[in-house]
Amino acid sequence: MKYDLVVIGGGPAGLAAAYEAYENGVRDILIIERDKELGGILNQCIHNGFGLHTFKEELTGPEYAERFIDLVNEREIEVKLDTMVLDIDENKNVHTINTEEGYLVIEAKAIVLAMGCRERTRGAINMPGDRPSGIFTAGAAQRYINMEGYMVGKKVLILGSGDIGLIMARRMSLEGAEVKAVVELMPYSNGLTRNIVQCLDDYNIPLYLSHTVVDVRGKERLKKVIIAKVDENRKPIKGTEIEFDVDTLLLSVGLIPENELSKNAGITLDNRTNGLVVSESMETSIEGIFACGNVVHVHDLVDFVTEESKNAGRNAAKYIMGKKRGESFVELKNGANINYTVPQKVDIDALEGNLTVFMRVRDVFKNKAIVVRDKDNNIVQSFKKQHLAPAEMERITILKDRLNYNQGTLTISLEEVK
């Protein structure tokens, strides 16, 4: 079984990449999805707020997914659902298994990795206390309520103020549950400002910043959760404990790019993002394997996932049609108060337009400038920002005519506005 392009993952990233590859001349495309339907995580995100950038209108998650599913179906792009990818070998053979066809080896000229991300669990954060029922990741609870039709609890505490946790605070309230509080370890929220307002403030749900869970109690079902304030080293402060009588604890404590396949294939990972190292074309360290979406770095908005994934699909099409990648790259590095940059390297000759760079900052800042400097510390470009926060991904556009190979590396930092 041979295809020009195999896309692993049928969520928003994979759908956009496959669609864009088709629009750029590739016809022999296969999308592999482990679930029973396309759409990925968007299927359980029934709230609105999607599509403002891509479609210039406000959609729910399933509506946004449907737009791209329709585009893929109209182009008769082949899809294998309920199919698990087991391995990618050095010859770009994709090893899969499903219940209808059994074990399959699929040959590909190019591959796009679009596996998304997974949630951190209780074990990942070493939460103390008993191990009763009633503790869920926020995403699991979202699926139970929105897709399976099960109510997970009536008296709820949420640990972590990421967007999923905030949205589930509102969702649980709308279903009649009493959400006691959202608890956040950091001194700032990890969700978008609009979600703080719409999901907490509008429902009078308190947000405890610089607090964490120090004990969980319950024999069979969760009975109590105890939180405490933390110091500047994120250690609980004795005497600041607050006790909540709840039957449900939701965990919104971070997302991890789903890269087990990538690791096994020998693709280089970035320990800052837990995602993949990519160039401006979204090509990974292995020629002909591209990546996009949350498998590269965790995004705030699906519209940005779509933009990035179209870039991957477009460049995968160029590779299939014979375009070779460059041998010279300018490295992008994060400087003061920048957590990471994506892409991590750029082939300037391959740039068709300006260079878009995504990044996250390390803390909350006001009235700063994102400054791009070359190896000689010369300013390449500067961007004034009134407000920056780790929860909100920043995007800058570096003009192509400001870039050349003599710059060696580009370091992106936060600096005082001059």
C-alpha cells in the first residue's frame, strides 16, 4: 500500500494539512485517525469561540471541525478511522493496525505528524492523599459530559486555570453542579483572559492564585480536598490550609505533545516544548517528515493550529514534487524571559514571504518589547507589547528583507521599551 502523503491524526491539524496538500497538487493522500470519527478534540469542545481568524465568524468546536471534514470529503481524500499507528521506520513506512484490515505497512513519500497532545494526570504532578473515585482530568470530564452524556459530579473543585479547566468550570455550572473554586499554583492564571471573564467572573467562581492541593480525602468517593497557599518556591505554607467538601476534583494541569511515535522514529525533540524541532517549513529533523499543531507546541487557538498546519501541508506537497531542503539554516534561540520559539531554525532561501514566529513568555509583563537580535547583538526587528502572559501565545512576523545568513543566529528576548 503506497501513498504520496500520509497524515497521522485526523484532528484540526491533520485535516488542514491534508486539505492544503491537496490544494497544492498532491492527490494521493491518506489520513490515519485512531478514533472512530474525524475532528479530534474539537468534537467535545461544544462551546463557541472557534474560527474567528480562519472563517471570520464564531463557531463551536464541532462546527469548526465539520468545515474541514467537508473540505476533505469534497476532495475525496482517503481516510482510515479506528486505526492505530504503531511505528514509523527509517524508510517512511507507517506501521498500522485496525480491526478490519489487521496489520498494515503503508509506504509514504512524505509524512505529516499531527497527533495532538495529551493531558497531565494526577501521577504526573505527584498529588498527595487518598485515591478515591471522583478525580478526573478536565478533558476526560468534558468528554463524559459533552459526548457520553454522563454528569461526573455535583460539588466540584478544579486544580489548574488552563483554558480547559476554566471552560469546564462554566460547563459544570451550566449543568447544575456547584463549582467551589479554581485553584492555581502560579501567581497568574494559565488561561486566556476572555475565559477568566466568561467562565469564572460571570459565574462568581473564585480563583485562588498561588495555591495548590495538599491533601485528598475519601475512601470510595472523594469527600474533601484541602488546598494551601504556596511561597515563591511553590512550597505549601503551613497554616494557610482551606478545606472544601467536594465529590469531584478536575485536573487542568497542563498538556504534553503526543510524541511517542516521533521519539521511536528518532526525530529530534525540543525539551523546552516537549514538541518537535521544526524549520520554517514545519519539516522535522528527518527529511520528508513534517509536523504541525499541538504535536509541535501547545496552542491557545485552533485558528493558529490551522495556519501552521496549512504551512506543513503546503511544504509537504513541495517535497513530494521534488523540492530539496536547504543545507544552511539560521538558528532561532530564546533569550531573556522567552520560554521557547517555533520554528527553531529557518532556511532563508526557502522563505516565500515573511517569517512568522510563535513563542511564550516566562511571566506576566507589561509595556515590554520583543526584540530580535543577530549574533553581533544588532537589532533585526522590535515589537512593542502592552501586555504579555505565559497563557497567551505570542506571534511576531519578521520581515524577510531583514534576514540573511550572515546573522548566524537570531535571539529573541523581552527588553525594556526604548
